[in-house]
Amino acid sequence: MGSIFLFKNRQSGYLREMFLPVIRIFCCCLMLFSGVSSAATPFEDPEAVVWNLSADTVAYDRHTDVYTAQTHVVITGGKTRLEADYVEFSNATKDVLARGHVKMISGGDVISCNTMQVNLITETGLIDQGTVFIQENHLYIHGEQIRKTGKFTYDAQKGSITSCDGDTPDWKITGRDVKVTIEGYGFAKDTVFWARNMPALYSPFLAFPVKTQRQSGLLMPEISTSDRQGFVYEQPFFWAISPESDATFYTGYLSDRGLKIGAEYRYVIDDVSKGIWQMDFLSDDKTDDGTSATKDYRFESTPQRTNTDRYWLRGKSNQTMPLGFSARLDVDVVSDPDYLLEFRDGPSGYNTSERIFEDEFGRDLDEYNDKVRKNSLALYRTWNNFSLNFQTLWYDDVIARRTGIDDTTLQTLPSIEFDSSRLNIGNTGIYYKLDSEFRSFFRQDTIDTATRQRKTAKVNGQRMDIYHRFDYPTRLGRAFSFEPFMGLRGTAYHTDSYTDIHGEDDPFRFRGLYELGGDLSTRLNRVFTADTGFSDKIMHQITPGISYHFLPYEEQEDLPYFDALDDIEETNKLTWSVTNRFIARKSVAGPDDTIRNNYRELGWIKLFQDYSIKDDRDNLEAEDRPWSDIKLDARVYPFSFLSLRTDLAWSPYNYHFNALNLNTTVTTPRGDAVTTAYRYELDTRESWYTRFDLRITRSLTGYHSFEKDLDRDTTIETRTGIRLNSACWAMGLELQESDLDRRIAFMINLKGIGEFGSQ
């Protein structure tokens, strides 16, 4: 029975049983270190600070060297400012007694109280009926009597903490023997968590962070429950190794699966050189041995899993090298094809890793359900007009490695590419571009079946390919742009033990190709007056065009086949296209009464189709169907609240869509949103995705999403949740259900202290 069903239908005893460990962990282990760094404060010698005192009335006693001041008293020195109604200030010891509306500001922190005795040099003393406000965390510490034991330390016999403003905060934690160290921890005994005026939870001990800089320590745990994994508690530990590097270690308890541990290491050397490496390991209590006891742990898309030692290593690095070169390293190795299907969520899950690598490096991971994982090492250098790239690619076939079958995956060990940008040849108006490469292909297991079918031949070898392209952009009259081009390609092969379909086993082979073509287009503009809120004029731009591409037929059946470059098809086609683009202009007056024009694109729509002139040697029916599908590609965003994306392919022969993708997002000013996506490919897939976001109140948002496979009439996944975001706390609860798992996740964020639960 799934956790969602139990949550809805079991008696309250189940709820207490399920959430009691959560409450205990929350009360006893609430710790967090912030990972945000800030600049260090320059050292300030307290003895060298000059103190200034001002007030409406000031008296001085020469014998005691004490100033007595009343009404609007202000003492300033360095970054410290003290205000009060009455002050006794010792010029010799820098001791201060302040009474009445006392406020002491030190940096960004503020102490407010009725009476304060403090030494301005040591910053130690007593605070009666006071409040300490730590600005960086927006954290309040209240106490009947607070001792300031140092510049950054406080303690109180009885006190409370909260990050909420006001006399009646939404939440607070009260306790005794409260001790707080800025850039450290706060500790308290016999603590009670209050929701407004109602006591909610009790803990004999509480630790909480008071961090403004990046430091080592425990991060907030993540907690969830699901059918496949049971109760999940994952505790991260952050280690600030140095200003340039840090690490996070994960220890996860999965009640139905075992112990899952992991680590993440990050470093930054300079603007280019940086890296992130992650590793997880799980000693799994469950296998897929084909018995009924493990039927819930099977995946239809993968072979039977019998291993219990499961892992995932992934990482990316960028590195500057000598002589102006740079290097990139990408690694992605997983123990079995089921692993990423199971662990997509969580702080060390696939979704988190994918987002981190995409944000930091602009290079993503292979999809979570890919059974072949890409690993690469690249060394490259770029000049103004040229680039040189050395690369090694290794594709890890997880199923072949796991099951021991022949691994015929094509590897590139290595490749060398030398390319140029578009270069102007003197004053001729002709432009030249070079693309060249050398690749050495390797397979762990080779199978030569070329005598039967070329594309099933699994052989090793090398290939060199050089492609030259010449373009001559020009004008035809005043209205048309014309750009003819010519391309020349030469490809040389060397293979090991390859026999072609004619029975020839020559290891050296060559192919030469040429291509010709041109693009003819014009541009039509019309400006319309549109007195709307976002524009006063709209330009409609139409760009009709026609292009021709010719590449003659070349016999290639005697060549080895490594990838698509070895099977370049004959081309003889015309392509027509019409592109519509809409641009809005809004004129606004500047501060000096000058008029400034703001432009915004409202969208574009492109319609195009091919007409094949060539004789298709493999498909005699193609002569009767020379027209391709009519294709449309559109991106339209006329208003800030509306976005439309569409691409489709419509057959002029069967009058049916062969492909259709529609994406629409509608938002409201208050934050509501509806997103829909329809995906259709003929005889392949048909699915529908919808997400609703409802802004119930200013702080409460609900959402629901579902994805359906319309072809099989099944639901792929549903997610339903709420998010409550207040000024000083936030809460989220989500129910997830798919054909693989059902999961409950929640998150509580006490701002200023940290998060608890599962993002």
C-alpha cells in the first residue's frame, strides 16, 4: 500500500508513527550552515577608536573621569553607535551605563533594551529586558537579562529567538541557557516551538546556525517517504576546505533500501578553471531477481538487476592550460541502468546534479533514462578566425557492461578538429569557411558483417574529412539578396579487417563530393500605428525566400559506416519559406525631455517546405511524392502574460499531422499560471502535460501538474502541492505519484535558521 493512500486513509496512529521520527529529528538536529560567502571585515583596533559623546545636558567629574549625559544622548566611535535617555560614561575604562530607550548599533546588528552596562572596548556587559537583532540572518534574540560575553557572543538565562517582526511573531523558540555566537551556532535547553501563542513542539536541546559567511557544519536534512524507498532521511555535512574549494558529504537512511552515502567536491581556481565532482554509493537491500518479492522494484525498460552495490560518479571540470589552450573533462559512470530511474530527486539526485552542471558549466548530463553515458576529455584553443580541438569520447554502455554481452559501442579515441570562421578572401566579395577533422574509431568488440549490410559492420578504423565552403553574398537589383555557395568535401578512410559488400578488403578508401546551391530572398516591411499600452507602432516584416541545394549521387556502399557523415544522401531540392516577424516600438520621454524608443520583439512565424527534384533510387514511390511535409515553427509572446511555442509538420498527401508540438503559458499579474504542452509524433508518441499554479493568497500558492500518455491512456506522473511563504517562514507539501513510485515530500523553512524537509 502506498504512502499517499495510508496518509489519507489510515488512522491517526499511523500519522504519529510516520511523523514522530521527523518531529524528534526536527527538534534535536536543527542545524544549518549557510553556503553564502561575504567579504571579511577589516580589522579595527578598539583601543585606537575615538569616542564622541553628545547630549542636551552633559556633566563631567574630574575625580572619577566620568561623563554624565541626559536627553538625546549619542555616543559614536568606529562602527558603533549608542543612543539612550541617560548615560554614565567612564573616559578611562570606556564603561557605559545607559538607561531609557537604549539602542546600540554595531555594524549591522542592533541591541535594544531598557538598561545596559557595557564596555565599549571589550563589548561585554549586561542587557536588561533587551532584544538583539542580527541583520544578516534577520534574527531576533529576546531575553529578560542578556549577557554580552564578547563582540559576537551572547547568552541569556531565559530567552527566545525568531526571525519574525512584531510583538506577536508567527513563530518563536523559547528556552533557557540560550547561547548565541555570530558566525557560529546558537544553543538552548528545554526549548519550545511556538506557533504564534500556541506551543507546538518541545525539545530538551536545540542548536541553530547564526551564520553570515561560508563555514563548515551540518546542513539541513531532507526528508520524504515513498513506496520504493520507505522513510528517507538524508543528512548533508558541509566542509569549507579553503576559500577556493569546499565539499559536501551526504549520509542517507532509506528504511526499505539501506544506507546511501555520497560526496560532492567543488573548486574554483580562476574565472575559467573550476570543477564539480559528485559520487554516490548505495548498498541496496533490494534486487530484481525475478521473484514476486521484488516485482515492485522492476523497470520494464531495463534488464534484470541483481547487483546490490550501486553507485553513480559524475563530474565536470574546466581548466586553463599552457600555450593558450583550455581543457574540459566530463565523466558520467553509473552502476546499473536502474539507478538514475530510481534516484531522480533529493539533494544528490539526478535532477539536482543536472541543474548544477547546466548552471555552472552550460553542459548538461545525458537523460536519466539513457543506457549509454557520455564521457569526454577535450583540449582546445581558439584564435580570432581559427579553432583547434582535440577530443576523446568514451560512451559507457551500461547494459553491455552489466550483463557481459558484446560491447560494440563506437568510441572516438581521439579526434582532432581544425576549423575556421567565415573569412573574406581579399576584396573579391567571396567568403571561405573550413571544417576539417581526423577521428580514430574504436570498438571493444568488433563484428564485420559488411558483406550482408554495410551499416551493421562493427569495425575499427580512422577517418579524415576536409570540407571547404565558398559563399558569394550579393544583391540582385535593389530588392533581392542572393547568396550562391559551393562546397568541396574529401574523406579518406583506413580500416582494420573490413570487407565491403563487393568482397574487397582494401584498408584504404576515399570519397570525394561536391555541392552547389544558393539562397534568394527579399524583405517587405510595413509599420502600423497601434496605440496600445505596450507600443505605439508595430512593424510587420515578411521575408519570403527560395533556396536550392544540389549534391550528386555518390556510391558509398563500399565505405565503412561509423556515423552519419559516412552516408551523405544525394540532394536535389528546392525549399520555399516565408518568415513573419513582429516588432513593437514604444516611445518614452527621458529625464531631459528627449524621446527614447524601446523595441520589443512580439514573435516570429516561419513556414517552409522542400520539393525534391532527384530520382529516389531506393523508393520508387518518392517520384509521386516529391513534396515534403509543410513545416511551421513559431514563437509568439505578444504580451508579458502570454507565451506560445509551436512546431508542426503536415503532410500534403495524407492531410494529416506527422508531428505537432504545442506549448502555452499564461500568467496573471498576481502570480497565477497555466502551462500546457502537447507532443505528437505519428506512430511514436502522443502525450499531454498540464500544470496549474494558483495564487490563493499573497503567501499561499497551490499547484497541480499531470502528464498523460494519450497513446496508451495512462498517467505518467502527477504532482500536487502547496507552498506557504510568509515573511519569516515558509512551508511546502507535495504528493507525487507515477507508475514507478508514490512519494510524500515536505519542507519547512524557518528563515534565519534554515530549511528542514525535502525541497
